[in-house]
Amino acid sequence: MFLFLPRKPSLKPSSYSAAPVVSSPPGDIIRVAAKGKCRKRSRNVFADDRGFPDLTDDYDTLLQNIDGGPVLRKLWHPAPPLDETDPSFNFIFDEALHGVRLRQLLDLSHLDAALQIRIYSLIIKYWSVFDDRGVWVPVKNYECVIDTGDAHPIAVKNIRYGPKEIPIMRNAIAALEKVGHIRQMHDGRWLFKCVLAAKPHQEHVRDIADFVWRFCVNYVPLNSVTRIIAYPIPRCDSAVFIEFGNGKFLWLFDAPSGYHQLAVEKESQEKLAFQGPDAIKWTYTVMPFGPTNGPATFINMIYDVDSQWKALATSVGITMGNDTDTRIIVDDIVSHGPTVDESLLYMECQLRVCRSYRLSLSLKKTSSFHTDSNLLAMMSPLTVTGQLRRNINF
């Protein structure tokens, strides 16, 4: 049994009610309580010219009449020569060895025969950029530097691995050593632990033996003492939620193993050391996933390369703008052009710069001259939405 008591009226006047009325004898004038005093606002000295003219008006007018032109990106290091042959990044196309693979990985069946020949000829001319061996050659002029200041070295203690983890780690470490991404160490004061992370989207796998595992190193303690590089990381939606102008031909390049294409500074390799099975100490010679400044380092590199092929395209007569441009989403490079000839010329500018920087591109993920937004569905970070489809003008 519940007993409900009547609610007592609140003695506190509501802040939303009218002003309180002061009781007075009948026949007298009804008096209303005086309003509370308002705090006097202080004068904004920044908005008061104090009798002097505002000089910023003339400055704003001056800026509006100046055509600054395009903003050029300044490089920390001078760009490498465009057509200089690098022996470590010089791979020649062999029709007997690479012909079948080229046409299997790069499907151009949606294009006419004449255009297919032109695109295949361009890929063959710059085969060093697409050869798988080029992925193991680091990019020029860029290195991963880990600055820990005066922090004391960190060495994780009591590292142990389970019997299920050890075989997977052995295979991963052997593969990394074979391609030159890691090397053994016998000294150094830094040490971290390896971890295995299951690759996402494996809900359909029922047997644990069929799981695909990613080999990682826990660099959280290292990141806690690393001096962070404050650098802008563009958002994916800012790159694709922009109209493509009159661009009718789109093509996609992808930088495979993007982080691993950057070398690690010799002095910083000690700080990336990790303990593997069998009491062997290893360290990375290329930038791994995990260090806090990895995204900033990679974004800086890829946008510098982008500025160089745009400058080269401008020098050969291409007008960069809404009709011909490039959108970069981390390691995905989406470009578009209004005509076939201009698009192929711009594509060659991109490949020339990639070859000079030793930046490798994936032949499997390359897609050329699609005339629908299905091209953008191939990019892993993106989901094709209605807004994105409206921004593509075909």
C-alpha cells in the first residue's frame, strides 16, 4: 500500500514568474518591488578606437587587392633529380616475366584498346615504381626520428609468450628479417614486448588456426616519453567531400606498406628494440606501426611528394584546380582530369616524381579511368555515400 502526500507549495518564487507584488492596505497604490541592480558592463577597449582611425581597415583593403597566387609547399630537403637513375630502384620490365601479371592485376577491360595500350605503356615505362622489389627500398630524404629528450631508457621486464603465440611470432619475425625490415641487436638499453592482434572482419572464421594475426610491438611506454610532433593530419571526409569539378577520368594509386617505406634513423633504431621468442633481440630498420609520430612523418612525406608532381604538372602546361587535382587519404592517392590526354600527362608527372623519390605504388590496387564512383569504393578508409556520389560530376 502506497501513501501519497500532497506536495507542499514552494516558498521560493519562481525565476520565470512576474515580479513579486508587495501587499498593501485596500485602496492604496499597488507597489511593485524594485528590480535588482544590473552589473555595469565594462567597456571593451579593443572595440573602442579612442578617437584614432582603425589602421586595420586599410590593411584589409590592401590584402583584398593582392593576388597571392597558389601557396607553394616548402620542402625541408631539396627534391631529388627527376630523371636520375638510382641503381637500387632500377627495375626493368620483362614481358616474359611480368607481362601476364601486369594484365591480370591491372584490368583495363572497361577501356577501348587504344587507351589500354597507352596506359600499359606508361606503366611499363615506370615499372620501377610498381615492381614488388621496390617496396623494400626506403624513400629518399625522409627518416623516422624518435626524440625522447633526457628520458631514461625503458626496458620491459619479465617478457613471456604463450605456446600458441611463439610459432606465429617466429614466422612473422622471419618474414620481416628476410625483407630487411628488422635486424638483430646485441646491445642497447631499450626493450619492448611483442603482441599479436587479430585482423578485423574475421567473424566468419570458426577455427582459431585459420585466424590471421598481425605482428605488433607495444610501444605505449615509448610514446609516453617521446616528444610529439604537432602536425596537421587531414581528415578523410575533407578529401572526398569536395566537388571534382569537370574531372571525368579518375585513377587511384596506393602506396603499399606505407609506413615501411620510410627508414628509421640509425640513432633511433635502438629505441624500437623488442624481444622475440628464443631470447633474440630485434629492432626495426623501417618505421613500424605504433610510434606516436608515425602518422605525422608519413603525412609530411606524402604531401611533399604530392606538391612536387603538382609543380611538375604546372611546368608542363597543366592547370591545377578543380578539374585536375589529387586527393590524398593517408596512403590512397585519388586523381582526376577532364580529358584523356591531360589525365595521362598528369599521371606521367606523378610517376616521374615517385620514381625520383623511390616511392613504390601497388599495381594490384591501381585503377585507371573509371567513370563511376565504384573506384572510390576500393579505398579501404572510405565508405561511398550519397554525398560522395553527388560530388563526382560525370
